[in-house]
Amino acid sequence: MSKTLSQIFSDGTLVDNTIHQAKEGFFYADRSKEPIEIYCGRGTNHPKVVWPLLNSAATLNTEEAELVFRMPEADYEHNTDDPFIRLTGTNPNPLDFTLVTGNLIGCVKAEGYTLRISSRFGNDFLRYIIADADGFVELPEHGGIDEGDYDWLLIYLWLIRLKKAFRLGLPKTYETRVESLAQVHGRLDPVDYFLNQERAHYKCTYREHSYDNDTTRLIARTLQHLDSHDFLREAHTLNQTFQIATLGRRNSLQDLLAARPVQNPFYADYNPVIVLSKQILRNELSDFGNRTQTSAFFFDVSMLFEYFVRKLLKRAGVLFRNKTSRDWTIPSGRLNRSPRLLIPDLVFDIGGATYVFDVKYKSFNFDDGVHRDDLFQLHTYVGQISNQCHVAGCGFIYPIRESRWCAKELGYTGGILTDSFDQAGRDIPFHVAFLCIPENQSSGPSAFQSRFRSNCKAFTDEFLKRLAVTPV
């Protein structure tokens, strides 16, 4: 198989948390796949022409990217220090370099070329955890999705958020109206009454609820804009509801983009929909900004996966402590500054004992084990939290492909590797737990959902069982 470098970069070959390498004219997507021969054509197909894109992606400040999805209400944070890619090698050239991806997926565009990073677990996995994060575990069938295109990600997130907000009903606002009515309603205009008594109509000023407002007009226009998209096939009722609420009126794009956030806290769930609607109407999908400049679209899957695991355990009855507790701080040596706050991913209590876990979306290395820095971080968490709580166990949670699960025979261990370490004279159980992600997605989203849901239940059951039988 032969591809140009631009094809390799744009067609979804690159995936997160993976080492990719170009060597002697071949591109190695990862260790488990067949190498791809790099086609060295002329003009736009020559590797040297697309090479500046790699340098742009490697030096891009992810915090300044045009679209970085964040969910501040979800109780997790995006690490803006993470680069999109790491480019290494001595005297790198288009046929000899190493490209390392991390937790960010999305794309970078520069000089007319595109570099895309996909999820190593596939789009069905992404759709599942995005929907689950917003309370929609049951997902409908969706088709027509290009694996190398991330337009669907923004649209899908928007639709999920809209469904969540719509549970509250249509957003309504008070509006002041002035009309001539057959009966007095509100405040009567006395001058108009005496001048026009024979008409038997009264000019009244009154306030009433209206569904025709900035928010509904913006959403109605977005639904029209996306009318032909596959995700909107079964959103006909939503579309019809918003068109009726706005009387089918067309407003200028400038007025729609000026829509302000909803002030009524009851309808606060519509505010993320407003933000995403504006991004969609500005065409901030496949075309980010000026093509002559570097622009980017990022999504931090590690944050979402952490939140997904947290929700799995919450549903199983786990009670979490506040991860930003001010009790968990350590001095940092900074002059006139407060101590540094420790923020472990998962801190929860079971049976009067406390457990501390970090969720890692990165790929687990079975030869080297947990990364050195991650171990040091966990030991710091356990040591500090032990000052206030009785820590009875700790560890890490990783996602893992079904094929690796089978190759490492994790079924025999229940998907959990258990050991212990000594801290301050106490023997503390240490666990590395794995959530198995189905791989064969060719049978469709429904089959993936069913298998993944089963895997999630098996994970929570075994995880809580292991903690319960571990000596405190």
C-alpha cells in the first residue's frame, strides 16, 4: 500500500497516544500495523511540500487553538501544556522522523494541508462517552460518517447538548408588547382611548412570555443549517418545535450571532448550545479560519474519559469526595504564594475507608508498568490524603483494546492487577484496572453499544468487588 504523506496525515491514519515513525520511505502507523510506503510524487504530492505542516502542528500553542472543547461543569480540567504532537529525530526530514501523539484528537490546518489525529478506539467509542457524559446512554443509529473527518464531533456534541437542554422545555422570555385589543390587557393608553373611542379597541402595553426569542431563533436557524446532516434524521420533532416557536421567521446571521446567554438559571443548559450553535453557523467545522494561516480543532479525550469513569462508579453507588478539597495541599516554595493544590482524579469512600485512583487515557505499557511520574504523583496523593483519611487502596484505571486484553490474558485477573506498597509503615493495596473497549465496530453502533455497556458493568462489578475483599 502506497500513500502520499498528505494522505497519511489527513485520512485518520494517525491516532492518539501512539508512536508513529517514518523510516527509509515507509511510514509505521504503530507497531501492530503493516507499514505504509510513502509515495514521493512531484508538486503537491512531494513530501517536502507538506513537511511544514508537521512543524506547525508540533509548535502550535494548544491553548490558542480556535476550538478547544471544555466542559467546566464536568469537574475536570484540560491540561493546556499537552502538545498536539511531539516531533523528534536528528535532522528530521520528510522520510525520516518520529511523531508521537498524546491525549488530544482533532486536526491542524496549515499551508492548505490537514493533519488529523483520531481516537485509537474509534468514533463509536467517542460517540458513546460523549453521549453518556450528557446523560444519553441509549444512542440511535448514525451513518455516513467519514473516519477522517471531525465535522461530526462538533455537530454531535451540539445535538446531545440540545437534547439535554430541551428536557427543560423551550426557553421563554418576557417581552413587552404594544397592541390594539378588543379587551383591556395590561396598561391602557388613555390618550389613544379618548381619541379613538369609536373603534372599540384599546391600545395596551403588556408583558408576556414568548418562545420567539434570541435563543430559539438561533437554534432554529442552526437546525435549518444542518437539515441534511445524518445526525438530524431523527431530530424532526425538535426542528419542527423550534420552527413553530419562532413562527418560521428568518433573521440575519449578524443578529443571530449576537444572541446573549440565557439569564434565567432554570434554562442555563441552553448556554452551551448557544456557544456551539454560533460555532456551527460560523462554519467553524472543517474550515477553521484563514487557510493561509495555521488553525486547529482539538478535543481532550482524557478529560472526557475521566468523567465517563467517574459516572460509571457513581451509578454503582460510589460516593466521591470533592477532588479540589483545600485540605489536600502541599507547600511549593513559592514566595508569598499559597500552597499548591493536589487534584487527584477519583477520591471516594467505601465501608468507612478511602480510595485514591487516577484515570489515565494513555496506553499502558505492560513491560515498563505505570509511568514513573504518574507513580510519584499517586504516592504524593496517598501520603497527603492519609493525613485526613484512612486510605485503604489506590491505583490507576486505563482503557484497553479488546485485542490487547485477550493477548495479556486479563480475563484471568478480572482486568485488575493487584499489588501493594509500604508508606509510613502501612501496607497499602495498589491496583491497575483496565476497562475493555470493543474493537470490531464494522457490525454497527448498536452492537458496539451493547458490548461496551456489558464491559462497563463487568468493570464496575469486578472493581468494587476487588476493593471490598482487599484487607483494610
